[in-house]
Amino acid sequence: EEQKEDNRSTECSNQGIMDLKFNSSRKYISISVPSKSQAMSPHIKSVDDVVVLGMNLSKFNKPTQFFICVSGVFMFYLVYGYLQELIFSVEGFKPFGWYLTLVQFGFYSIFGLIELQLIQDKRRRIPGKTYMIIAFLTVGTMGLSNTSLGYLNYPTQVIFKCCKLIPVMIGGVFIQGKRYNIADVSAALCMSLGLIWFTLADSTVAPNFNLTGVVLISLALCADAVIGNVQEKAMKLHNGSNSEMVLYSYSIGFVYILLGLICTSGLSPAVTFCSKHPVQTYGYAFFFSLTGYFGISFVLALIKIFGALLAVTVTTGRKAMTIVLSFLFFAKPFTFQYVWSGLLVVLGIFLNVYSKNMDKIKLPSLHGFWKKNVEERKTRTLSQTV
């Protein structure tokens, strides 16, 4: 009996220790790991909520969400591209690409400030030094891209912007020592050949072709290849919101461009010209900036709901439609070499997407096709024998 009592007391003490550990662990978990609503960033209402322009897409089924996102991407970005080319079609505006970028950055900063006021958390989470780097890259991407339109046809600029993979791969090889598979190398080769072919066609048929435009858009591509990685790393590391990123990166970039235009004496001629054509410059630039700001919201929603693979497919289709509309709405020389080189670039984009999603996309191999053929013949022979 004494042994039993001792065993019971030992069990009770062990149970008490276990309860104490369990309670302490529960207490520790409740302190260190916040609840679901607390763990989320304050500017997001729910983990599953996807809000675009004040509309909660989570209330709709998947086909409706897809239709809304695709409609938004096509509608806003097609208007964006049309207005961008329309502004540069104004006689005498081509030298003022940097001033257009300044106005665009100003509008983006205002839109970001308005959006930031609509969320609960208005604190800046990402350090100022990081924003200064992001702003510099953003200025390089958009400023050089806008300025290149003073020297290139709009379709040529769009084709170049489709080929961001090339500087990304070159930087990965020389900076990080990366190795790429056959699909990635083939994609880069297809894009390079398509770019060369498209540029040669443009230089042949375009009367005002200038190699300066090719250099500018190539530098814009290099900056664009870097900025995505920097933005993604900053937002994940510091849990920053999209509206915060837009507000601070574009407002700092606005200061960069303003100082650059003042130092190069490029501000006064641009202001003088735009004051004589306010509707064709400031009016178009406002809607140009607004549609670009709204368009990226639908692209981000598409990525969040359906993934990057489908988003790339949709945006590639949008760029192809932009090129077609450019030839329809704006008079420019045309050759079928544009078509073949554009299809070569599209093939490169597909190979790039395929290389990143080989586990999801399984293309039929020649060996598998031959094996299936042989099995079908055997089945037919056996059925005829029976």
C-alpha cells in the first residue's frame, strides 16, 4: 500500500509537472504567436480577401474573378498604351519624355497618398535608404522607357519590354554564378533573335529610326530586371504595403527627376510647351497615369488568385493586342517581318514560363508519342486476331 501511494504521488507529481509544462507552453504560445487577425498586416482585411479598387473579389466565384481581372488588365493597359503613344504623337513633344515621367511620378505619388489614407496603418515600414535605391531604379525604368518613344516605334518598345528575361539571365550568370536549363537558354535565344529581327525590320521600314532608342530601352530593361527583386525583398522583409511602396518610391523619384531637369535646364522648355497644349499633355498624362495605376492592381490580383503562370499569359496577350491596336490607330509602316519576329518572342516567353512550371506543364515527348503509337497498334492487332 505504501508503494502504491508512493507511485500515485509520483504519478501526480509527474502529471503536475506535465500540466505545468503544458500550461507554460500554452502561455508561451499565446504570448509569442499572435492571433490570426493580429498576425496579418493591418492594411489587409482578411487572408482570403482580394480587394481591387474598393471591390472585394472574394465574394465572387472563380470564373467571375477571372473575367473581372482579365477585363481590368486589358481595359486599363490598352488605354494606357494608347494614351502613351497619343502623347508622343503630339507634334514637338518627343524631346520631353523625362518631363512626362516627372508628371507621371507626381500623379502616382498623389494616388499612393490617397490610397494610404484609406488603410488603417499609415506607418512607413521600409527604411528610407531602401526607398532611395528603389526610386533610382524606378526612375531608370520608366524614364528611359518613356524617353525611348521619342526614337522608337511603340511596337518596338513593347517587344523590348517583353524580353526582361535576357538581362535577368545575364546578371544571374555574372553576378550570382547561376546555371540555367535548356528551356531558359532556348527562351533567351528566341527572345534575342526575335528582338534582332524586329529591330532590323524597324530600321528598314521606319524613316526616323534611331539607334539611341534601342540603347535607352535596353538600359530601361536592365533597371527593370533589378527593381523587381529589390521591391519583393523589401516588402517581404519589412512587411510593407503596396500603397506605401508606391507613395515613397515615386515621390522620391519625383525629386530625383525634378533635380535632374533643373540641372540640365530641361524643365523650362517642357513647362512652356505643355502650357501651350495643356489638354494634350497634362490631360492625357492624368488618364495615362490613372489607367497605369489601376492596371497594376488587377495584375497583382490576378497573380494572387490564379498564380504567376496565368498572369504572364494574360499580360502577354495584352501586349500582343497593344501592338495590333498601335498599327490600327496610328499610321506607321508595316512588314510581315514584325509578325514572325513577334511570334519568336512569344515562343521565348512560353519557354521561360514552361521552365519555371515544368512540374505543372507536361509536354508530350517524342518517345512517349512513339510508345503510345506502338501500344495502339498492338491493341488493334490483338483485337483483329480475336
